[in-house]
Amino acid sequence: MPTTSLRSLYTLIFSLLLLPEYYCSFNDVTTKVGISSINGLLAAFGDFNGDKSTDLFVISNQGKNLDVLLWNEGSQKFDGLKALVAFPSSVIVNVGPGDFNGDGCMDVLITTETGKPDARNIQPKRVYVFWGSLNEISKIEKSFQIPEELKDQPVILDVNGDLIPDILGTIYNLKNASLEVRTYWISVGKNKTFERQTQKANSKVTEQNQELSPLTIPHSNGFLDLTGDMTADLFVTSKSEDYKFEIWENKEGILTYSPDSIGLPDGVSARSHVIGQSSFADFDRDGKIDHLLPVCSLPNCQDSQIYIYINNKWSRVLTNNQDTWQFIPPSGNESIANTPLMTIRTGDYNMDGYPDGLIILDIITPKRIRSAPVLLENVPCSNSGHHCVNGRTFSVQWKSLMSLEGAVVATFFDLYENGITDFIIVTQTTPDSFRLHAVRNNLYVDASFVKVAVLSGVTLTSCKGDKLPYGVNQAGPYVSYTMTDNDGKVKTGAAAQLSQSGYFALQCPYIVFGLGRTPNFVDKLTIGMPRAKKGTVRSHSWPSIIPNSQMIIIPYPPDQPNKWKSKLLVTPSKLVLLTGLCMLGLCALLALVIMVLHLLEKRADQKEKREDAHKFHFDAM
């Protein structure tokens, strides 16, 4: 058979086995994964017991208890609530897992209020750090408590580059507001204490300390690389006369205040507009992390927009259709004041390489208005009137998850640890009753992915000393990749791990990059870690990463990136199976052709022998 015919046949079989376009369907698997009976509010993600599976931290009992749901890889479900700590006279308003003493086991930072949270978020906060020991945390009397009350929820970051999380907050002072200063609490490591240090801004221009504006309440502060040097900077939302975004650039390991802060978009003011929570994603897949900001022009949010700060300017990327949907302002969720609904959480649900958004909106129907989680799909621009930024825009897929009415929290989550982004959604049934919902994303396309988790660089072992320090994922690492698609074009992408920790940011302790339908190797995967004072840049690249794999990075020793450890876990792809089936089919076809040709040749040989025998017989006569 000619070679061209075999190649055409192989292509035909392969194309029939593959779907031409992606298609997603969503299944509610709440009962299947064992969380249908849970009454609680999802607070954070983390690998609590160090088994390489992500667990759920849940606030229950009207905010007084913190429990953890442990994922069982064998049964593919959660094993039920494990009680961690209870506050009989306080309410838990925020949870932040991390290794705060550098021993290789997960600790838990908990923020509480003495009374029931209100819409203004003005009650003082108490902050505790509970020390972990693989399967449990310390009792409240053995935990560390910040002596001062805080004005707002703290931020988890790494101030001094020792790869141990620190804390940023504002000291509360009811009698004298001038004493409410921004303060770092820097971990002393295995001493299980923190040193207090006032945050000061020193301008290179005036060489004078700058007076810092109060932080916004609620804030959306973050710790991530915003300057492109692969080192995490500090992002702060503050407000004096108006809202502004401060960038504290990491210069030689020191967080340095930049006097050139970023203001709100033109025509937007905090006095006349409702400003939502900032979030971050590489919106246009150019290797730079962009800033997303939801804004309402009217107090009731009938006029809703999403702005993006990209290429040093604000652009509008989406405007609502007032007859279809709108944002939910803070006045619309006073019963859950610590979970702002104007929050865009990001993830790539269709694995095309462009991050999508997930937000809770008011869906307007002819009979009533109901709140539900809504997907904001990152799509190429069309001529349908959408706002276009670098060739991309958001398309509102408001029917996909509309059945989960009364949602108050919605986020992306790799439920089955297979690289496909699923969803965890919390609905509110009464003011003090919440239900968890797990929604599986059935992605009917064999798109490739790379999943990256960056662990702590302080130690190579857990606190038990018997395995790698799973569960102590670092805050703020910069992760990027480059690859070549089937058309020969270079594709890039970037993200930050655990960049935000306040107000139910609900970021996963890993990053999932969708690679689209390109089963090529990732040419380069780069990790950048926070720098130490006067230290060298901490970054390293790994070449030729297999698609559909998980990379676990242990940046140890921190200042010797060429010695950093990595583990590669490969997830078998449908594409491998389909390719194998195609090859088996092709081999079977070739074997059949060879067998037929062999039989024909054998028959021809027998005929020739008979003719020769017949010819010899007559010649003999």
C-alpha cells in the first residue's frame, strides 16, 4: 500500500476519535464526594495531613468552630469533618494555612471577632497561629496570639525572604486613630514567635518617610510579582481622599514603597462608585500578571463593569446587560459581610490557556432576581460589541451554574487531582446555615495541562521527618511557562501561587495551566521565589516538561537554585490512549495487508510450481 495512503488512513482514524471542539458539562457530585451533609462555610484549601491531596478547611457552628475535610484518594471522597479548634465566645472570620515556623508541617492562622460580623467590618480582630503536627494543631493555650488587636484581616506574605510566612496588618486603636499604624509581624521560625516591625515608606526621591494612607476595609492586598522580575512585590489597597493601589516593589530583597501609586480608572471614584475586590491573572497570556477590578457606577449595581489594568493603563473589559445580570453590592450581603460577593476568582475551566473568571451575580429573570455563580469565559473578541483588550474579552456564561441559587462563595478547585478545574460552591439557606456543593467539570476534549505546586524552601522533610514537606506551600512564588503550539507559535503564561489570603480569597495551593489541544512538551517552566535582603535573584527553569503532569518544586537550598528539587508526576491522557488505539488499528490493518499479500504470493508460488511440474512432465514424454 502506498505511504501516502497509509498516512491518510491514520489521519482519518485519529480525527474520528478526537472531538473537533471542546465541550463542557457540569455534574453535581456533592453526595458522591461525601459533603452533602456538611453545614459550614468553606474558608481555605490546604494539604493538612501531607498526603499530596488538597483538603478543605470549613468554618462551622455559626462561625465558632474550624474543621477540616480530608480527601481520601482511594475512595475519591472526603472522609468527614475533623474538628480542629473551637472559639466559644468569638466568631472565625478568616483562615490562612501555612508553615509559620519552618518545621515542615502546616500551621493555621485564624482571625476572629468577638461579636457577629457586620457590613462595616469595624470590629477589632484577634489573630492566632496554631502550630501543626501533621494530623492536628496545637491547643488554643499553646498557640501564638498577636498581642495587639487588628483593625482588619491580616495579609500573609514573606517580608524578609526567609521563605517563612509573615503577617501584615493595622493595629486597632479606638481612642487614637493616629496610632493605627501598619505593622509587620515577622516570624522568628522555630522559636514560634513573631517580631513586631512598623511598616515604613522611604521614598528614593525625597529620602523622607511617607505618611501611609489607611488600608481599605475590606482590603484586597496581595503578595505577587507585578514588575516582571520574578520576585514577589506587595500590593496594597489604601484610601485617603480616594481609593489607590500601592505597589511595594521588592528591590534587593526589601519591600520598597513606590510613590507612583495606581489610581482608579478614569471617571471612577470611591465616593460615587462601589469598588469590588482586586484579583490577578495573566488575562491575555503574555507572561505578565494583570489586575482585574469589578466596579459599580450606581449603589445598587445596576450599572456593572469589569476593568483590567494592563500595559500600564486601565481598560474596560466587560459591561453588564441591565436586563440580564448585575453585581451584588456589599449592602446586598450584610449577613455575610466577610465574604464580599464582588470578587472575581480565576481559573482555566476549559483548559485553553486563558484564565476565566467565576463570580456571584444577581441574575435578572422576568419573575424575580436570584443570586447564582456565573462563569466569565475568556474568549477572543468578536464584532458583537464586547469591550476588547489585547484581542480578548469576557463572555458571561450565566446559565451554566444557575441552579445553585443563593450562592455566597464560588471558586475553582481540582477536585479529583486530575488537572481539570472543577468548582466548589457554598449556598446560604438561612443566615447561619451554609451548604457545600461540589461540581465536576466534564471536559469533553483532551486538552493538556501542567500543574505546579511550590513547597517551602526551608526544609526537605516534614515535621515528622519521614517525607517531603507536602502541605506547606509557599505564598507568592511566580510561575511561568513557554511552549510552541502546533502552528509553531510561542505561547506563554504566568501566575502567582497563594497571592491573596484575606476575605475568603480561596486560592488553591497550586497552579493549573491549561495548554489547549497541544500535546507538545512545555519548552520551559520557570519558578521565581521571594528574595532575601541583599540576596541574589532566586529563580530556576526546567526544560522539556511533559504535558499532563504535575511538578512539585522544593526550592531548597533557597540561594542555590541549580540545586532545587523537583518531582514530576505524570497523569495519563486520553490522547495517549487514542494514539495507542490508532497505532494498534494501523498495525492490525498492516498485518492484514501483509497476510493477504503473503497468501496471494503463496498461491502464486503454488500455481507456478504446478505449471513447472506440468511442463517437466510433457518434456519427459
